[in-house]
Amino acid sequence: MPHFLKRGMDAGEIKAADAKVRETVEGILADIETRKDAAVADFSKKFDNWAPKSFRLTPAEIDAAIAQVPKRDLEDIKFAQAQVRNFAQKQRESMKDIEVETLPGVVLGHKHVPVSSIGCYVPGGRYPMVASAHMSVVTAKVAGVKRIIACAPPFKGGPHPAIVAAMHFGGADEIYVLGGVQAVAAMALGTETIAPVDMIVGPGNSYVAEAKRQLFGRIGIDLLAGPTETLIIADDSVDGEICATDLLGQAEHGPNSPAVLITNSEKLARDTMSEIERLLTILPTADNARASWNDYGEVIVCDSYEEMVSEADRIASEHVQVMTKDPDYFLNNMRNFGALFLGPRTNVAYGDKVIGTNHTLPTKKNARFTGGLWVGKFLKTCTYQKVLTDEASAMIGEYCSRLCILEGFAGHAEQANVRVRRYGRRNVPYAQAAE
């Protein structure tokens, strides 16, 4: 039976914090829907102290920002984008349009149709999330999206040069220096100067995630990607230092980023907790990491691999790093995770920044029912039907008519009956099932 050496914040406290976020976001969205550009400018001034004449960067401003990025950084950005693009292209190639004759004269098919326009949100509050531009913009480009706009908050009083470079080289058609809920609302609802998009993608803080949740249905979203979560599954094949390093490496995202260790070794659990305390005395981002660890960190000791899988599936974490003697056991048996990182040679940071898989992943247990952002999220799988012969139409029509009458839909039945009369048997009366 699992037992906890450390627990995170009480669920009731988390629920209360979520309620405050929900109320704040509702007010911002309502104001932006009413006052549009004026409200966007007011919120940008309030939250980011940023109120330019135009939030959209001109081509000259984009070039000027890119010119500030060191050559090595540009090369690194292009390398990372090449990895993301390559994997996205392989994913796209796996998605085939199909057309099949299911019965004589009856042809069914589907096509993968790109979403027409998307808005990519790139976080940049505590840290400029350059990699998020690769994950959304590049992947949408591979999918064939025609209009891609991208927003990131100002950084130290202006556009962050590396984020702008990543957006531009990724293929964004419009780049805006605009952050938070106001950015998501402007892209989703539209303003006098920003045409609305069909879908919003990208990670963000709890406010950005809540804005996407409230807007879903009016526009599409990729998933609810809120504050980062990490789960490490480890046994005594690794040590406390590597576990502590990998937990704090994600906890530094912010004060509400869950970091959890599941292990079947109590010694490893206690060594990891000791190492965390040591590393927090030297880690430059210790303030964020300590707050996150204190409030959201957990250490769970289990009796077996089976129990570790059960606990991991219950938690349904965004990132799951497996460092055990048999990592493939967890690959083959786990069901609820955003992304798996198998073996001590890999880690969440590789996936976050450069290896090629997408880092926009489900949080808050959403891994129970969805995977992360990938090229397929930008594609609508749309079906079509063709009936090629009179005989096929009459045959399907007879079945359809009877099934419609079974449900009480006389008008539906007549859609079938008129075709049975024209293409097959001629004696079917109005709104009566074919015999």
C-alpha cells in the first residue's frame, strides 16, 4: 500500500485558488469582448506595464529584434526547430486520407483538413519560453495552417528578441507583443485591429489556461496546459542526486508546479528529499522551486512496480520520467501521462527544449483523456460519402427508412424513401418504411 513521506497542498486550498482565477478571467474576457482594443490596452498596461501604439510588430521591428540575437542562439533555435519540424512531418505522414468501397457502390472516406487560422500563445512572464514558439508555430506550419498569429508578453520593456526570432523562423504570419489573458482574448474574440482565429494553442499560467477553458466552444483549443507538472518514477538503480535535480528542474517553473516522486525504495526517497534541501541552497531559481516543492511536492513509497503504475495513473502527470531497471514496463503498462521520458539518459528538459517531441502537454489530470499538442491537433478529420449506383442507394435506403421510423423521424425516413422510389422499388408510400 502506498505511503506518503511528503504531501502537497490540500485539495480544498487548490480549489479555492482556482475559483479566484476563474472569477478574474471571466471579468477580463467580458471587458475585452465589449471594449476590444481599448480593454486590451488597459489590461496590458495594468499587468505588463506595456502600452505601445500597436501590439503587432512590423517587418522592420522583427528584423531589428532578430539582429539582437547572438549567432549561436540563432543556430540553436534553428536546430531545435529542425527537430520539431522533422518529428511533426513524420507524424503528418502517418495520417493518411482514406477512401474505401464498404459495400458495392457505397464509397466512404475521410480527409485531414487543416484549421484555417490559429493563435499561438508563447509564455514569457518569469522566463521567456522560446521553445513554446517551436512547438506551436512550427507544428501548425507542418499541418498546413494558412494563418498563424503568435503572441508573447513583453520582456524587460519590449519584445524578447529570441522569442521573436523563434516565431519568425517558425513561420508566424503576425507577431504581437501581448501577454496573458488579454492576448488569448484578443486572438480568440478579435478586436478592431486583430482578426479572430479559429483555434488557440500553447501553454501558460493558470490564468491563460482558464481563459482557454472559458473560450472553448467559441473557438477550438489544443488542451488545457497550465502550470508545469512533473512525476519521477524511480527505483534503486538511480540515486537521490539525479532525482532531486530532475524534480527541481521542473519545480523552478513557478510556485504552483507539482513535482512528485514515486519509488519502491524508501532509502532513495529519503536521499532525494535530503538532496533537494541541499540543492535549494545553491540553485539560482531556488525561490520558485522551494515554493513549488513546499506546497506541491510529494514523495510516495510503493511496494511494487504494479503499485507504482497505479499511483502514476491516478496522478496522470504532464511529464513522467521513468528511471528504473525496466523502464519499458511503464511504457507498456501506464495509461495516463502527457509524455514519457524513459531511462536516466533522457529528461524532461530535453523534451521541453530540443529533442523534437512537443512540450505542450495536458495538466490537471487531463492526461486521462487527451494527449499533448501534435500536428494532428491542427487537422480536422472530415468524412465524406458517395453512393455510385441506383442499386446501392435503394438498398441503403430501405435500411435507413426502417431505422428512421424506429426512432420516429418521418421526415428522415422520406429522405430515404424518395430514393428507394426513384432508384429501386417504386411502391413505397410517403413516410412509410420500405419493406
